[in-house]
Amino acid sequence: MGSIKRRKWRKKSTEKQENYFLAQEAAKFLIEESLKMRSTNPRRSQELFVDARKIGKRGRFHLPKHYRRLFCKFCYYPLSNKTSKIRLNNKKRQLHYLCLNCKREQRFGYSRRIKSV
């Protein structure tokens, strides 16, 4: 058998780390602007969220889950009381969001326990 070459793991350079943090800040800013516009201009809000996702892909990081849940998984339309229908399923402990833009349903689980802050 031949020898196996292994990759040496190195720390990221400071330039890469700076670019990573800048990309995170830019994506966070775009999402916050998107959330401000979601009730007045949902289309613009959708565009800003898509741009934030692109920055996240290029920067190789995931957007935080609490931000991702505020938008439709399929069309990235903002989920609010005007743009979606929300129902509770107590038996399965799930929230059902129906996007009125693409007519698709998302389900999120929840627990009974109340988290104290």
C-alpha cells in the first residue's frame, strides 16, 4: 500500500477571519433591514433576505435559526400575519405556517416547557 498524504490543519489567516466577520455583520444588517420592511414592502424584504443568504454562502456560514424561521423556506417571502396563515397542532406540538405567496406549508416544533430568562 502507498503512503497516505494527510492534510495539515492550520489556523485561518487574520485576513480570512476579518472577511468572515465582515460578511457576518453585512448579512446581519441586511436581515435587520429586511425585518423592518416586511410589513410595508414584502417584495423588497424578500430581496434583502436573498442577498443576505448569498453573503452567507460565500462567507461559508449559516444564518441564525431565529432569523431563518421568519422567512419562507421555499420562496424566502417574509412570514407575517399578512403574508401567512399560522395554526397550532397541539397533539404533535407543531406550528404550521402556510405561505400565501407560494402556498407551501412549513412546520416547526415547540415544547410545553416555558424557558425562564
